[in-house]
Amino acid sequence: MVFNSLQYAVFLPVVFVLYWRLGRRGQNLLLLFASWLFYGLWDWRFLGLMWLTTAVDYLVGRYLDTHEDDRKRKRAFALSLGLNLVILGFFKYFNFFLGSAMDLFDTLGIQANEPTLRILLPVGISFYTFHGISYTFDVYRRDIEPARNALDFAVFVAYFPQLVAGPIGRAHIQLPQFENERPRLRADQVQSGLALIVMGLFKKVVIADAIAPYVNEAFADPTNQSWVTLLAATYGFALQIYGDFAGYSDVARGSSRLLGIELPINFEQPYLSRNPTVFWRTWHISLSNWLRDYLYIPLGGNRGRRSRTYRNLMLTMLIGGLWHGAAWTFVVWGGLHGLYLCVHRYYQEATDQVGAHNRPRRFTAADVVPAIVCFQFVCFAWIFFRAENFTQAFDVIRGIFSFQGGAVTPGFVPLLVIVAAISLVIDLAQRNRETHTPMLALRPVLQGLLYGGFILGIILFSGGEAVPFIYFQF
């Protein structure tokens, strides 16, 4: 059955009212059905993968809780971890490693016939497998109690607002929300939830999608673009991916809040960061925390010799880069950020400032220059993230630093300035008012004008070709 826009406008409020009239179990059943339907409409065949990992992780969690023998517990945990990693590795990285092997054979002069098998990447697989890994890891370490009810756990894994692009769920935060009765929906929840949705759509449509065609054109043929256009495209992509991903996170959080479930904050104005450490505490926070808790700390963290700390930082960021996509350009992107973090830590150690200024704070005039410098390094790394291959990335870099001649794409720079100014105003308001919905503190008339402006912008900029969310591919 296919719904048109009018039918959706009637159908969704009816489901919403029904949801809040149900008890906890009924709500979870409705959420699970909606989540599986949401995922299955993309490709129903991959629902089996989610069902398999959900069942194994749930059963392993129960087993870990009821057994004390360390060897048996380790084997059970290894089963869950191995299954998740094998599924993720096969579907996400088979083509990547196969292509890399064929390139290596060509370099060595070895003739090899490339298999014709091509693996389709299931949407959201990186996110829901990380849900399962973190859950069994926490139960294995006895940091949390396992889920007692299969329905509650299945909803935690498949919950549709965060299923395809995060934030990455953590069991100790979200499972209790599915296991307990939802508090009655309050007016302030509705206000803030709708505010987050409108803000997120505005970031996606007006900031990210408006700049996307210019960025795509510049990166598609960098050798024939002026250095000004290439530099604008680099800054433009930084704004595009931020508006796109932070916008999705806002919509997910707002939608979930209307359902009585709180999702973790995923962005805290990262481009206002004074150094790379703050950047990674404010960019894709759920992934940063996941990598810290399940990779960096198990590797040894900052315990032991300084060289081991640097090694752990680099390994964590390299793997974090590879998590984003099956390409060596993502590995380089992660490696650059690992290098930034190592250099910053070395500087703090040399100046006896370890831990100082490493948390987001109210933005002041003293932060302007450090934030601008940090932003340049972040944007340089974004070139490798955005480029389809190394040739394209180095063509962009060469064009910028050689001051390559050519015409500037008409309208690109003015649009970039406007979009950057809008993004900066939003971030400053959120940071210095310490809320993601600063508009709610305004008087009703000003709120109405601001919402009207947001909605008008969304309408005006939504008439072009649809631009998919960037993180859907990861």
C-alpha cells in the first residue's frame, strides 16, 4: 500500500494518538513493527540479518548473566562479537578488500581473475551491529544487567529513528526506557521535540542540500576548477556534512522525544572547537564515545608509556576512519585526525596542560583564532573524506595550494557565506545558551517569526532534486 502526502498527514497522527493510548508492551510492539517495516521497505531480505544478530546477542546476554565460568563466558562473548564483526566485515568490506587485493596483484605483476561477486551494503548495518557489540560487551564486563525481555531488546536494536544513521545506541541509556513505562507526554516535550525536528529539517534542506550541488560539481572535475571554487567546495562540504548529519540527529532526537524516548546528543557545535580533542568530543559524539569505550580504553588508553598512548590514538582513529566507509581515503581521513590528536596531546604534555581546555565551553572572543585554526585542519581532512579516490583528493589539494586559475562558479561564494553565517548563528546560540532549542526561550511572537522563517526556508529550498542523507551509506 502506497500513501500519498495527504494520507500520511491523516495516518501518522492517528498512529501517534494510538501509541500514547497503549501500555508499555503495546507501545514496544508498535515500535518494533514500525521499525521492521521501516527497514524492510528498503530491502526486506536484509531483515534476516538484523533478526539473526538480535537473537544471538539477546541469548548471549542471558547466558553471560547466568554463568560464572570465565572460559565459557569468553566463548559466548566471542560468539556474539564474532558474528557481528563477520556480518559487518563481509557486507561492508568484502568488495573493498577484494579490490585492494586485485590492485596489489596488478602492482606485483600477478595475473588474477577478479570474482564477479558484488555485495550490496545493507543500510544502517554499521549502527545496529555496534548496538549489539556494545550491549554484549557491557553485559560481559557486568557493567549492565542483560535485557530480560526479548521484545524490549529487539526494539532497542531496531528502533527506527536512529536505525539508519544513529546516534549509536547504548544499552545502559536506552534499554531502561523500553523496559519501563513511559512517563505521560508533557507539553514541553512536544514543544522541544517539534523544535528539534524543524531545526533538523532546516539544517538538512537549507544548509546541507543548498550547498551540495556546488560541492558535487567542484569535486567531480577538480582539474578544471579555480582554486577559489575548490577552497569554497572544501568549506562547503564541511558545512554540508555537518548540516546533513546534525540535521538528521536533530530530527531523530525530536521524533523520539515525541514517543517518550530520549536519544543521546550527537553534536555539540563541533566547528566552535578550539582544538582537535574538543572537536572529537563534540562531533558524532555517540561514535566517539563508542570508540573510546570499546577500542581505545581496551587497547590501554593513556595508561603506560607515551608511545603507547599515541599508538592507541592512531589505531582508534584509523579504525574509526575505516568504519565510515570501505575506502583507503577514509583510512587517511581517520589517520589525519589521529595525527591531530597525537600532536595536540604532545603539545599539552610539553606545556603541562594535559586535560586543560579539552571540554566544550561558552564561546568567547579568545576562542575565535584557535577555532579558525582547528577548522582549517578539519577541512583539510574532509577533502579525503569527500573525494572518491586519491587522485581526486590530490587534484583538489594541488588546485588550492597552487592557486589554480579559472572562473569561480557563479553564486557559489555568496551562498557559502550566507550558509556559513546561518550555521554560525545557530551554533553560537546553542552553545552560549547551553541548549539545542534556544528558540523556546524567546517570546511567543518572536518564536512564531523564527519558526515561520525556518519553515519558509525549508519550503523554498526543498523543490529541487532530493539529496540523500550522507550517513545512510555508512
